[in-house]
Amino acid sequence: MLVQEEKQPEEMKHSAEELIETEDVEALKESLSEEKVKAENHLQNWQRTQADFINYKRRSEQEKEEMKEFANSVLICNLLPVLDDLERALSSIPPKLAKLPWAEGIRLIERKFHSVLEAQGVTPIKTKGKQFDPNLHEAAMSAPGREGIVVKEMKRGYRLRDRIIRPATVAVGSGNEENK
């Protein structure tokens, strides 16, 4: 019987070791599971941060573009009165002098001025015969003509791409038709 008793403590020793190993494995599995959750959280935080950074870069580029466009619009608005004066000067040249080389030269300068503005995205607002639109036109007076229709353009309006940089100053028909 003594032999049997000696085996029992040895068997108990093995089962205790197995129990400790099982507990270690369970603890390691639990630890691994916790670390997986942490890693997943870190990954999600990194992905959010990356998306935020991409959005920041996009917003920053967009703000730069808007700043550039605003600066261009300020410069263009400052040049438009010069173009107005040039157009007025050309319209006041007497017909006898209109074919002289210097008058043609001024006309070429005016056309070049318009083409440079068009290259920058500046286009004139069409007015005459159009329905009055307070977003595009600034009514300076009423005149005989169809009611609500622009009958005369006093100062040309311009848009820069899709934005109005200067509304057209116009005379709007009052509903009293002129006798022809």
C-alpha cells in the first residue's frame, strides 16, 4: 500500500501542474482577448485620425482656393472701372475718326482686356431685354417699356465663374410703352 500512497501525491502533483497550466492558458487567452480589443480600438482611432487629417487637408486646400479666388475678384473689381472708362471712350469717338489707326489700336486694347478677363472666368451679365433679377441687376431708374424688363444698361455687370462680382446697373420698364 505504500506504493499506492506514493503514487497519489505524484498524481496530485501532475494534476495540480495541469490545473495551473490550464489557468495560465485561460489567463493568457483572456489577456490576448483584451489586447485584441485594445488593438481594434487603436486601429479605429488611427483610422478616424487619418480621415480627420484627410478632411483637414481638403478643407485647407479649399480655403486656399477660396482665398485666391477672393484676391482675384478684388483685383478684377478694381480693374472694371478702367474697362468701363475705356468702353465709354470708344463709344464717344466720332464716326469720322473711328477708322483711324489709333482708334483701332484702342479697340484692340479693349478686346484684349475682355479676353484676359474671360480667361480668368469673368463674363458679362446679359441684361437688355431680360427679366429684371435683383440678384443680377441693380435698378437705377424706371423707363418706358415692358414692365419688369430691362430696357437699358447703364453699367455692365460681371460674374466671376458662378459668383456675381458686380451687378449690372439698369433701367427697368415701367409698363408704359413708348409710342413708336
